Amino acid sequence: MVLLASEAYYTAIRDAIVGNDLSLVIENVRAGRKAYPSEAEFAKIEAIALLKLEKHAQALAVIESAQSAKLISGTDMAFEYAYCHFSLGNYDRAEDALAKAPAGSAVDKLAAQIAYKSNRFVECIEIYERLLASTEDSSTEHNELTLNLAAAKAAAAQYTGKANYQASESFDSYELMFNRATELLACGRAKKAADLLEAATSRAKSELASEGWSSEDVQNEVAPIEAQRAVALQKLGDYKAAHTIYTNLLSRSQLDWATRIVVAHNAAVLRTQNKMSDFALVSQLKRTILLPSDRGNELSRLQQALIKYNMAVVQALQHQYTTSCHTLRRIFKMHGECVITNAGLASAAVSLKMGNAPSALGQLSAMVRAQDAVSGVHPALAAAQIALALGSKTRALDILLVWKHKAQDVLLAAVANAEEFVRYYFGICRLIDWIEPQLSATDAAMEVYSKVYKEAKPSAHLLAAVGDCLVYAGDIKQAHKCFKDAHASAAAGDSLSSVFMAAVLAPDTIDTQSTAQLLKGYSKRKQATLRILGVPPRIAWKFQPRYGVEDANKSGKPSRKLAIQAEQRRKRNQIRRQRKLAKVPPKNYEPGRVPDSERWLPLRQRSYYRPRGRIQRQQHRMRNGAQGGATEAGSGLGGTGSARIVGKDGSPVASTPAAAKSPKPHENVSSGTSKSKPKNKGKGKNKGKGKSSW
């Protein structure tokens, strides 16, 4: 009888599964578990049904209750148990549970997903490549694995800033195009990424429309691609097009929360791109950065780190340097695996603003030793500049030499902006030569020249940059060859960013002396130490050496040059003030009136001043005596007949002043100017009643 009842429950569950009614499946299973609490199959079916309904917490509770009741062993539902923890974000416990599950492709896929979520992208890529090797090329599983592999590579490029570049690539779907563009954007190839994202957008719209998707669903699917394209345009400097895309995305009501937060944040950053001094815009950006604590996990760790970094920058712009320093420290502690390009420079800039230049120098020198030559250009230049400002030429030389040794092994073909890197390399070689003569300008330029021509088919922009370096060094012959090769390999209408190319290639100006005159102080101390090309404004401020450094005057007196600069600054400010007064004349100014020659004197000291009213009566009494009579004879210093005006009875003035009498509540305090009253003919205001008022 019991067996028949159990079979009845299983029959009801089977019918519900055939009808694809998972809610009815769960209802029948719970009824069966209530009637037969020792039946393990009911617990397994309920857990799987809850997983299909994405109720992971309830499924986890069912599995744990079955394990505690010893209905199932630890290895029976190990995969489902691991998947529940993975869906709830408990990646460590999911990995421990997955180790007990039997081997299989599903276990490998879940292990790859756990590695992806744990930011172990190398392990994730290895698992996907191993799975791809054992699947057929034309199968659906192969396409899914290829897409996941591309996503893992894109995420790895975002975290490390490195990617494998391939000139010719073919993509089977718009998802692959999006992942590849994300990878290119992370390694600095914004132009190619923007073109690829534009093609992915058009392809996604056409494919999804042909599959019967609604317009709203198509827009929601394409929204991340358009947002990524706006980021690429923003990096390329096309702020107007990026702002248009952001505004269009924010106007959509069906946009998911994570995409909306990222788009709104990027739009706020874009609005303050060139207006960092605008307090209102910076405050608006700060409000946009604040995220609700309960939904922050919907963003990736890299997105969270970037938003926190922007918060630190905003705090620094609002002069909250201590708070900004704490925010940056939390980023380094909580998101240490994320690579944020300017985080180290921002931390050093905050240290400089707080007056701690040695700390900033230590941070920058550590970045130079930890990063590669391409990423460490700006930290090396900034560290050398601060070391020179502190008077430590030896430390500046050590930092620059460390960077130079790394730069000598760089392959220019793998660098995104090779021409810019070549200019930096030549400039740093010149700076090293200025600190300690080791390598002349010609030797440094020829070193760059030989390095470029060793590689196959250098670009026109790279050759133009090398030509500029040769002109700086004075080697016009080799520069002419570089410029000629650059002009020959350049595409039609391609503008090469060269300073001296037109002058060198012109037939009537190929002269070493005249072309060398185009140089403007590249080897001068001011140009070498104060304004180094490429250093951000937060670092390349005028951090001048002061007293106590090696090159300062031992007497402590300012140099003649500083005195001349101060005098020039004073004259410039005086001219500016006079110009401002000429535009805005003073109050009551009349062009035809002659200025008063005594206008600088106090009013009572001017020759035309005549006292009136109370002051006139006081002076009259001082001349004619206290009560109007003649002054009595006497010495005035202690004689018996001297008149004293300090008090009523001739007593001396008290040493402590009397407290001022406060006005009554119903009295109006005078503002200083009152209406004049008619004069009285008697003594004082009350016609002789009482004492006279002074």
C-alpha cells in the first residue's frame, strides 16, 4: 500500500515535468517529502527544480537539510551544491564543493566560471582551451566555448592592460567582436576598438531583427556595445559623439541597472573632462559616484575599482587630500588585482599636495621598478622631476637608468603608440646626459635610429618621430633620410605629427645651422626639469628647489635671478591693476574735475576743513574755559588755579575704561547718521537744566 502511494507521487511529479510546470513539481515533491521524509529522491528532485527556477538559496537549504539528515552523501549532489554556492557568490565554498564532484565537462565549465569570477583568468583560459580541443568545430558547444574564451581574454586584458594583437581576424558573431574590441581597448588601441564596436552594433541589430526580436529587446542587447563604443570615442577625444551616445542610452527606460550606473558615471566624468575647476560639476560627479551598498556586487570588481578611483580624484579636486589618500589605500587593499593606469600617479600627486614629497618619490620609484617600460614612462619622469627638485641628482639618475634598461628590450612593433614611446626614450636619454654626461644627443638619436630600422617595415609616424629626434641631435643627414622614408610610406592625406619634417625636406633649407636653430632649449635646465613632455599636470607642477638642497645658495639669500623675477612680477601686477582701474573708474569720478591734492590726508587735517556742531562747541569751550569764562592763571601741572576738563570735580581719569551702555530693547540703534536738530539758545540741550553735553 505504501509503495503504491509513493508511485502515485512519482506519477504526479512525472506528469508535471512533462507539462513543464516546475511549480507543480515542487508542490508534489514537498507533499511526497512530508509523507515519506526518508525518501532521498524527493529531496534531489526538489533541489533540481528550485535550481531551474533560479531559487538558489532555497535549493541550497534543501541540499544541506538532506545532507544533515543523511539522506544523501557529500558526493551525491556535489555539483549542484557547488553551483548553488557559485550563484550566491560564495566562490571559495563552491570550489571546495566542486572538488568532491566526479570529473566531467560540466564540472570543468563550472570550474572555469569560478576561476573567471575569482579573477584567475589564466586558469580560466587554460580550461576553455582544453575544452575547445575536445569539441567539434561546428557544434553549438564549440561556439559557446569560443565566446566564453573571448570574454575571458578580454577580462584578462582589462586587468593586466596587455593583449595579443592580430592584424587579420574574422568573427562569427557580434559577441566575439565585442569581446575582441574590449581587449583592444584595454591595451590602448582605441581607434581599432571603436571601428570594431561600430561594426558589432550594426551586425547585432541586423541579426537580432532577422530573428524576430522586438525593438526594445534589440536596444537592450546592443546597449553595452554602444556604451563601450562611447568609452572608446571618449579616449580618442571625440567627446561630442560620446556624449550623444550616453544621452541616448540614459533616455531608455528599459536599461538594466548595472549598464545605467556605468553609463551615468561615464557621462558625469565626460562633463567634467575639461572643467575640473567647476565645483558644481565636480559635486554632481561625486553624487553620481555614490553607489547603493546593496547593489554594488552587480558591477564587476574592475568597475567598482574605477568608480572608487574617480571618487578619490574628486575628493582631491575638492581639497580633501586626507580622505582621497584613504580612498586610494582602500582601492590598493581591496582591489589589488585590478590595474588602474593612473592610480599610482594620483596617489603621488595627493602626497605632493599634502607636502610629503619623499613619500611621493618613493611611490613613483616603486612603480618604475614594478611596471614595464611602456607603463612606467610617466612615473619615471615624475619621479626624476621630484628627485631633482629635492636636490638628489643621484636618485633621479638611478630611476631613469632603471627605466632605460627596461626600454632597451621593448619591441616597438608591440607598442600601441610607438612614435610617442620613441620621443620619450630620446628625451629621457637627454635628461640622463644632463644629469651625468654619459651619452651625447647624437648617440641617443642614432641608438633610436638603429633600433627602428632593425624592425621590419616601421610606420610613417614612427619614422617621423625618429627624424625629429635626429634633428634635435643635429644630425640633419640621417633626419632627411628618415623623413624621406616616412613621406614615401605615408598614406594619402595622412598628416604626420612632425615638427621639422617640412623644414628638412624643403629643397632650400637643408642646412645644418639653420635647421638646428629651430630647436628651442631641449637641453636647457628649465626645459629638462620643469616641463617634461608627457607628465600630467598634477605631477608636472613647478616644484622648485628651495633652501637646503644641493644647488641652493649657502648664504640663504635668494639669487639675483629670483629677485629679477619678483620685480618683473611686481611690475606686471601693477600694470594689470592700472589697466583694471582704467576700465572701472572709482565712485563719483568726473573726467573734467581736477583731483584734490589733499585727498590722501584725513578730513580734519585738510586746510579747507571747518568744524561744525558739537566739535565746534568743544573747540570754543577749550579756548574760553570750562564754563565760558577766561582761563585762570596757573602752571597747568599742579597749580591751584588750573582748569581741568577731564572730569566734573577735577578727579583723574580711571585706569579701566567704563563698559559701554547697551541700548534698551525698545530703542533703535543708530546707524551713524542722524537728522540734525535745531540749536537751543541756552547752555546745553535743555536750556540750562542740568550739565552741558559734549
